[in-house]
Amino acid sequence: MLNKEQIQKTDAFFRENGVAYYDIRQELVDHVSEILEQKMNSNPSLSFEAAFDETVRRFSKKELVLLNEAAGFNYDPRKEWRYFTKQRILKLLLLYLAMVLPLYCLPPRAAMLTGILYVAGWMVFNGWLLFSFRKRHPAPDKKLSTYSHPSLFIALLPVLFQTCIVGRYVLKMTTVTPVHPAGLALLPFFMLFTTAAQLAHQHLKDQDYQAAKNNYPFLFHQ
Amino acid sequence: MNKSNLYKGCLEPILLKLLKENGRMYGYEMTQKVKALTAGELKITEGALYPLLHRLEAEGILEVEMENLGNRVRKYYSLTASGKKEQARSMIELEAFKNTLQLIFNPKLA
């Protein structure tokens, strides 16, 4: 069995040669350690250094960088659909009806004001979703391919983009009179659709985070 | 033609079959098992193995279990319930692929 220093040397080799993700590096360390142990067992006169040099020679830096990158592209967005259980779909439909009915029933002016209120509430809720997500997921010190912490700027971009679209739509509604109430039905639909997508995304990230925390606990407690 | 290119598309069914037969395995163990089964004909490189294992894990086909070995940690892979279905499906696909090749290279046997 290799000692701590020998394992550290193996880990340092991969880290210095482009394997930044801890989880993939850890597997490579175990892999190479097994090869080294076998070599040293079958030839007791072979030193660790000689066995190490001989073993790591077959890894090119380019190959290791590619290996690291490939491990980081494994996020499967199709899994986000699992969030939409029958119960959640039903809740979303009920919420949609609860939001759209006042827009139909209220007089045009009041409907417009309600629409603006929805947009404001939607923006606040989306912002809160993003910030609370970051708060409950403190990033591990070292990177993991199984859980990469989302950048707030990247996460905020779609929200800003959506706000621009919705804002423009509401602005158009408030300046064009009379407003056809059917047009307002799209507003809650768009807001609920984007928020549900965000919730589904966060739900999957929550699961990834928990799995990473269970598999690599020490990275989260440093 | 490079021989390893011919095997490339078969790596996934090979790994799934190994895991079906052996329960749980770790990366190095898989490479050694394949090497032994094929008498050294097929050598799986780390660059091909680990990205594939990680992808299968992300797709929910494999589940992992970590084991502390003292100075290092070992990651064991095993098939999930959907992984078992995927394994059965991949065997059918591989069989169909073999039959198609027979039609081209050995029509008398097909």
C-alpha cells in the first residue's frame, strides 16, 4: 500500500497536468496507485520513483486536460424534467388559473395594474430564488465535476433577459388602449413557465450538491 | 484502420455487461478484467474509461459508492435499476449490429 507522501505525489502530478476536478483526479490517483503497487509487488527492488516515472509517462498533458474537460460536461438537463410530477403540474395549473382569472374579470385598467404587480412580484421571487440557492450551497474549496457551482452572473442573465421581454410587453400593454384581456393570459403563463424551469433546474442542482456532499464530505468541511 | 477505433463504440455495452456480471467494480478493476477476458487484445485507456463512467453516472445508468482505503478513496460503480434495463437494451443493439456486419462480411453465415 502506498504511503501518504506517495499518494500526494501522484495527486500533485495530475493536478499540475490539468486535472482540476477533484473527483476525476481522485479516481486517477487510485488507478495509478494500483498500477504502482502491482509493479512494486512484482519487482520488490523497483523504487517508487522509478515505478512512478515509468507509469505516468503514458499520460500526455493534452490527454489529461481533455479528460478533465470531458468529466465536466456531464450535466444532463433532461433530468430536470423529473421535477414535474403530476402533483406539481396540477399546482402550476391551479396557480395559473388563479393568476389569469383576475386579469379576465377585472376592468382593463385594474387588469393592467395587476399585470404590473405580477411582474414586480415575479422579479423579486426570481431574484430571491437565485440568492437563496447560493446561500444554501456554499461552494466547496476545490472543484468537482459532479457539482460545479453556478456563477451568479450567468444565472442572472436569463432572468434579466426575461425581465426585458416581459417589461417590454407590459409597457406595450399600458400604452395601447384598449387592451385585449386575452393578451394578458400570456403574461402569467410566461412567468410561471420560466419560474418552473428555474425551480426544476435548482431541484436537480440540489440533488447533485447533496450527492457531492455525501461522496466528498471533507471538501465541504475545510 | 486503428483497431481501437473498432472497439470504441462497443465500450459502453462492455462496461455495462461487466457490471451486470460483477455487481460493483472500480475503474482499474474494469480495465484489468477486460484485458484478462480478451487476453490483452483490448486495453481500455483511462482517457476513454473515466469520461464514459462519469457520463453514465450523470445519466443515472450507474450509481457510485465511495470506499476509504486509508490514504486514498476508491469509487465503485454499479448498475441502477434503469442501468439494468439499459444493459439489456445495449445487448440487443449489439447483437443486431453483429448480424448486420455478418450480412456484409460473411453473408453465408447470416
